[in-house]
Amino acid sequence: MKSIDVLTVQTGSLNLGNKQYAIRQALFVDSKAEKIEGQSSVTIQTAQTSMIIRHIRSGKEVEEFGKLPSVIETELGNLLTTTIFVKYNYKTEIEENLLQDIFISALPNGFLQNRYNPTPKDTFWRAGRNAPTLEEAFRVRIAYNLLKRKANWRVQKIPMSPIDFIWDE
């Protein structure tokens, strides 16, 4: 994702059949490809979430604030921020990469903090692929199995043909 300074926002609204439930949203989509061995999670940066990232890292409780606001103000009015990750998992063959599956995950908005990540022990986060000892920027991983336990629909695995795809409720 690009920084908010050069923001291109896809806007829309969620309408459940009744206008009083419509929610205007700013949709952020990050897509990446990774070898199949990493298919159980997706790595994100703090700029991609409005949540407080609460988890255990190296035996210590971590509380890192996301840098994306829960709501952004635009010329269109206030928009709820929504972040979607699309991850392409591939297997390396002799001269090609073969797409195995695609994971789509919907990261909860910071307004849902108490439901999805109230404490470092009640979490769906895992340590990211950064080295604090080298002063690398903080990153964290969304553990798909843990997020699915909280809301099954938030993580979808789309296998490649000939396996049929059925949306998880």
C-alpha cells in the first residue's frame, strides 16, 4: 500500500437493503505473491491497519499502534477504512512458478479491536519477518487460522482448478 499522502481511494458503500445501514468505505487492497511454504499467514506493516497490534513476541507482550486511521476524512465525507489482502501462493518448479491457491483476507477495522484482539493472548497476530535488533521497521503477520476462528468469512482460500471453490460463511 502507498502512504496516505499519495492516496488513491476506492470508495463505495455497503448496503444491506436498508439505507440506514449503508457504510461509506475507503477500500485498501494489498496483493502479494509468496512461495507455498508461507501460505498460513500474510505479513503486513503498521500503515495497513487501524488496530492496535497486541500479541506475544519473544515471550514479551507487544502493543504496537496501527498507523491507518479507522475513519478518513475526504471531500466525499468520512469513510470507514477497510483493508483487504490478496495473497497468491505458488510452488516453484524447474523453470516456472505454479499458482497453487489464493488467500483473500479482510482485516478488521480498529473499531472492532475488543472483539478481535482485546489482549496480547487473545489475538490473531504473529511476529513478522523483521529484525528488531537490526532496527528494521515493525511488521506483523495475520495468522489465517486464528483470524478464521474469530470470523470464518474473513479468510477465504481459493484453490486453483480442478478443485471447486466454495465461499466460507
